[in-house]
Amino acid sequence: MFIDHQNSNFDTSSDWASRSELWISEAAKFGKKPKRRERNSEPLILCGHGISMRIENGALVIRDGFTHYPQEQGVYRYFRGSRDIPARILLLDGSGTLSFDVLSWLGEQNVSLARIKWTGEVAIALSGNGYASDPTKVAWQRQINADHEKRLAYVIDLIRRKLFASLEILTDQIPQTHNCAVAVAYHQKSIERLNQDSFSEINDVRGIEAQCASLYFRAWKGLPIEWKGRQAVPDDWRSYDIRSSMANGMKPQNRCASHPLNAMLNYAYAVKQAQIQIEAIANGYDPTIGIMHHGRRGKPAYIFDLIEPERPKVDGVILKFIRERSFTAADFVIRPDGVCRLSPQLARAVAMAVSQPFG
């Protein structure tokens, strides 16, 4: 990820460099040393300009990208069969090169590869095993889709689990304001409806989920974000307001976030989606056959299904992340269109936080 300092909201590269080094150390705290006989389960997360992945004498040699100056370039060397080889490699935007030999090596060693755009969208996710669908599992996906009653039951269960997880966030991590009390009551009532009422249409369940989501994020309104440093930040960054981005005009959309917390959420969701997509493909499911979601052809609709109950868990990680840290203007970039962009090393720290197993 190359940052145009002319479009950023800080004055000196020294602030950018010091904050980048801080987030590098923060990301390292999330890593865990694998047990002696276990394969490394921690993802290798790369970012910056000039990332390089190549095969040298049979070994995979990776050079991390540059995000600031001065910076010591990270170099990783992995030999075939080593337990140190990461199970997943995440490319956070950035630029660089890799060869066909690298793709063959990753497939041989069962290493998955995913690239995430700075906007918080999954650009590509490749399973280390490639895509070899399990006919039984794909047949199950098609069968559920073809049977309205079974599809409805699947969607009800999916949303019920999401609401339970959301309710836990509301009661444990959100200040108990009037908005929070309203959201909690509506979630509890909605869970009872999903347990007891008889639904004939999936859109009725979608309506419940949409209203719960609106009240859920409304309960976040006013959450404080701690800032430090000499450089000013927009006043509306000092606390949370709404989930949708102000950079999208009158149309309420979550993409292209204009607030730092929403930008971190978008990035975190993308990291989780990439992980789920890799696992689903490796397990033999067709990621394009959604049950609740029916996107355009080629979209990972089934992954959009699977991530729904995981979203509140991701929220919990990000809420804890911002609660325990202070930020500066150098951690973010404001684009000319008002979109808020994470610094590369902050994005790496967020990705590492979300990549840990949920408690």
C-alpha cells in the first residue's frame, strides 16, 4: 500500500514512521509460537510497497513491503515440510510480485493465499488445496436452496445465532444507555419470535435482522475514541455516530468508510471473510451457492451466509482493540472524497487481532 502524503491528514513523515513502528510491535503481540509438533496456525500478514514472493533453491522467500522510512524489511524463508510454514498468507492491499512457481509451492505445501483491498473487500482467496468440490456438500447446498421450508429453517437458525452473539456484545461491551436498552429489548423479543413464531417468507426474517442491526449500531452512538498527538482530527472521529459512510452521499452504505471505527470494522470483516472462504473451499463447499444470500454470479454468497453469526464476534474484537488503545492522525489517511483509510501497519495489527481464535 503506497500512501500519498499530500492527501493525508498529518504533516511530517516522522509521525507516520513512529506510528508504523508502534503498530508493527502491536501486531507482533498477537502472534503465538506453535507447539513443537504442531504446524504454525498463525497467518503471515504482508503489507506495503514492494512485496516479493519467490522460490530460491526450493525454499519460499518472502520480503515484506515498505510502509515508511526508515524501515527494516522483513524477510521470511520457509523450507518444504517445515512446521513453521504459515497455514495462510494475507496480502493487505500493497504492491509487489510473485511467480507461478510460488503458487505451485503454496499448493504443494497446503498454504492458502488471500488478498484484501484497502476498502475492506476480499479481492481473491485461494485455498491451499485448490478448489475440489465435495459432491455431497454441494448437493446439500442445492437441496436446501430448492426446498423452501428447509431454506427458511436455515435462515432462521443463522439469524438467531447472530442475534444471540449481538446481544452478548450489547450487554458486555456497550455502555448501558437508553439506546442500548432499546436494542437489548428488541433483540430479546426478536429471538423469542424466531423461536416461537411461524414464518412463511424469508424476507420476514430478513426484516427482523435488519431492524436489529439498525438498533444494534445505534446503541454504539457516542462510544468514545481516544486520540493523542498534536495533529487535529475531525470532530466526528472523537466518538462513534453511525455505521453507514458519509462519503457515499445520501445512499446509506457501509463500504468506503468515512469514520475510523467503521474503517476498522470493514477491514476486520474482510479478514474474517477471507478465512471463512478459504476454509469453506477447502472443505468442499461451493462458495457461490448461497442460501440466505443470493448475490450476482461469481460472488461468494455462501460465505456471506457463514459470516453473519461471526460479525458480532468481530465487533467484539474491534471494540476491545479501540478501548485499549489511543490513536493519532498519522494512523489514518483522509482521501479527497472523504473516505478514511487505515495506515498499512495499523491494518496489519487489526488483521492479526481478528485472526486469533474467538473466545
